[in-house]
Amino acid sequence: MTRALKYLALLGYVAFLAFPLLWLLSTALKTPREMALIDPTWIPRRPTLANFADAFAEQDLVGAGLRSLLVAVATAVITVVLALPAAYALARFRGPAGKIAIGWVLLSQVFPVVLVIIPLFMVLRRLELVNTLAGLTVVHVVFVMPFALWMLRGYVRAVPRELEEAAAVDGAGRLRALAAVVAPLLAPGVVATLLFSFISSWNEFLFALVILKDPEVETLPLTLVRFVGPEGVARLGPLAAASLLATVPSLVFFAIIQRRLRSGLMAGAVKG
Amino acid sequence: MTALAQRPYGRVGGARRGPWSGAGLPLLLPALVPVLVFSVGPLVYGILLAFTDARSGRNTETSFAGLRNFAELLSDGDFWESFRIGMVWGLSVTVLQFLASLGLALLLNQDLRLRGVARVLAVVPWAMPPVVIGLMWRLVYHPDAGLLNGLFGTHVDWLHDFSLALPAVIVVGVWTGMPQTTVVLLAGLQSVPKELYEAVSVDGAGAWRRFWNVTLPQLRPVIVAITSLDFVWNINQFSLVYVLTQGGPGGRTRLPMLFAYEEAFRYGFFGYAATLGVAITIVVLAVLGLYLWRQAREAD
């Protein structure tokens, strides 16, 4: 294939990937009048931030954002606290029980979420936790746990056993060896898992839809969906503005993980 | 403490390294408890519900129903329609996603100028909330304020048209799932040993032959893994399509999970919805099993 053709193909990809994003941005900056034009404009003629103000006025975005934040932080912390010792054990002790457990973690990904959400809903109802943020947090922990376990297990395995053993031989007990040697090396992986769990919870929609019934407890994805009513064009601007804002935390955290994942902290830790 | 220090990891003695040896059990317990309580428990409960007539009411009696739900499911025309749509969606999104991502990964693996921009763009959908992706594409497809009608000079209500809604939703599915697939395939491409390319270059093979005889066979395990995962994710998709169409128009985009959600949380048939979940699991496992078996045979 010639170089020109390759560039053409790459441009095609860039266009396909970028155009919905640019259209979202463009819609967020348009006046209702411009949106009603027959020929759509890419660049708003009179860019306005009014849609952002309207978005805050029309829906309780701040409240919903804070509730989403609360659930996502709680989910991330609880998941990692529960998963870290588990991941360590799964990585270090390769007996049949560990193998079965990790096999299950993989297999559980095949089951559709309905099979999980119905029993969880029934349990939460018995515990009077339906329609509460605590209930949603429990469900999110269940939802994120398998992948968090998988991620953390990978990070633990990347820490050479020899380092730990060397520390133990030097007279440090296992716990001291863990705290002094393993923990610092594991920190970036833990941060990445925390952020990943946060993003998963922040973005999650189906469980929130099932568990939360009242606007007073709604998380951000639910509030966003409520923008879409039969009201029509006039509300598209605020909708686009709110959608953009809701994406910011996920994007920022995702960018951080990307770098973290690549930071070669382990490079030279053994051979150095 | 001293016992631990003497035989740090049960390695020195070499006798017992099993999970039930002294040092292992206290550590493995925290591993098994979260897996059991938060993963095995709910799933087993969910699967058991498929064999009951559980309803959503607070004080309804639940009794064992045997295979009655499954019999009902097999004679439910709405289920079969949803199942057919789910398969069309699952297979076409997975295949298109794979082809599009493979092309992009091959381009990103070359020394081209726009690579940085494309790389960033290729990852963005990964981080976006599915709800936002759905809403964003509703803006693109919007009949009045949308982009497409102005671009093509048409007047189509894409997401409410009986024959266009499913293809329109499939395009969004492909857009959404491309990042993971591209990243995985790119990593696979980068781990293909350079010597292999050099060897066939000596033979005077063209770019196409190189791709067919070196890249594809080397990439095969990665391709099998990511397409299997994609298929599982796609067949279980809910949020994206719920936000785009709510399963409409007239059920034309009602994926199995949307059907199950309605049965469970609109009509209150918990047992029946769980049955649907079990049935989809069986189908997914059968499709994956067949696929992996064929791939393993061809690889020999």
C-alpha cells in the first residue's frame, strides 16, 4: 500500500472517531436558534456558555455529581481494601483453591448482569437498602470486584518474589517485608486499580437505574438520561453541556492511569 | 514470627506449598471470602431463581418451578425476536469492531504522522460513560438538530426507523468498542518478532503476503482472545442501547438484556428474567466453545 493511501485511511479513522465528539462540543456551544437551522453548522456562529448555566438550572447536576462522587470513591476504596489481600494471596499461593478462585473470576465475566442484579436487588430490599447510595455502593463493589482482583493480582505478580524473600532473609518478618518492600512497588498498581474502580462506578448506569428510584438520590448518569424528554430541540444544548461535564472526571483519571501503567517502576528493581 | 522467618515461603523445606499449609490459609481466606460473598453468592442465587416463579412483590410466595420457565421461554415469540436481534447485534458488532480495529492497529503500528492524534482519539471512547456515548450519538442522529440529515440532505429519523434503527445502533456499538480491541491488537502487533518479517522479506514477499503469512498467524491467539471477550461484552450490552432507543422502535433494537430488564423491573417477573439470563449464558458459552474449538483445531 502506498503512503498516500495509508494517510487517507488514517484520516478516515480520525474523522470517524472524532466527529461525534466534535458534534457534542459544537452542540453544547450553540444557541437554540442555531440548532434549529436546516443546514447544521460545525462551528457555532455565536458560541455561548448559556447551555452550561441552563444545565445547572434545569437539573440538580451538582447534587447528582456529588452523589456520584461519593458512591465512586466509596466503591473504589472498599473494593481495593477487600481485593488487595485477596489478590496478594492469589498471586503468591498457587494451590488448587487459588486456581479455582481466579478461574471463577474469569468465568464470572460471561454471565449477564441480570443474573447478578436480581438477587442483589432482593437482598438489598430485605436490608432496606434499595433507593440508597449505600445499596448502590454495595452493588458497585460486587460489579468491580472481579476485574480489580484480576488487575491487582497482575501487579503483585510483577513484584519479584526474590525481593520479598531477600527482605525476609535479611531478618524482616513477612509483614515488615510486605510493608517495606512490596507496598512501595505496588503503590502505582493500587492507584491504577483505585482509579479504574472509580471510573467504573462513576460511569455505571444499569445498577443505578434499578436501585435508585427518587430524583433526590439519583447519580449523574440517571440525571443525564432524564434530560432526554419529549421536550425536543430546546433542551439539546444543556444536555450536551451536562454530558461534557460528566465525562471530565473519567477522562482525567483515565489519562492518569495510562501514564501510570507505562511508568516502568519495576525496571531494574531486581537487576540493579 | 520466627517460624515464618525461617521458612519464608514454604520453599526451603519444599514439602508443602499447598494452599492449606500453615502460612497460606490465613492469607487465602481474605481471597476466598470476597470472591464467595461478592461474586459466587449472587450468581448462584441468580441461577437458582431461574428455576422458581419469583415475582417482584414484597410478600409474594416463591415456589420451585422446575423447568417451567424454560418451557415458557422457548415458546415466547418476543424472546425469540429479542434473541435474533441480540445475535445479529452481537456478531455484527464483534466482527466489524475487529476488522475496523485491526486496520487501525496496523496503521498505528507504522511510522505515520497523525499517529499521536489517532492514538489518543482511539482511547477516548473507553473512558466515556456509556450514557454519555448514547446521548452524544442521539445528537448526531437527531432528525432536526443532528448532523447526518444535514450532511446527506435526507430527512430520516434514524433511531425511530424500523429498518435503520438496528444498523444505526450497531455503528455506535462499533465506535464504542473499538478502543479496547485496538489497544489489544496493537500490543499484539508490537510483540511480533522483527526477525520473522526480515525472513520473509528476503524471500521477496510483498506487504500482503507478509501480513497473511506472518502477522496474522502470529496474532492469532490475541485475535481469538479479544474477539471472544468482545462477543461476551456485546451480547450483554444494555446501557448504550437503552439510552439510544430504549429497545424501540417496536422492539427492533430490544437486545436480550433490555428484554430481561423489562421482564424483571417493569413487569416484575424475577424468575423469568433470571431464566433468560441463564439461557443467554448457555448460548454464549456454546458459541464461544464452538469458536475456540474450531480455532484450536485450525491452529494445529
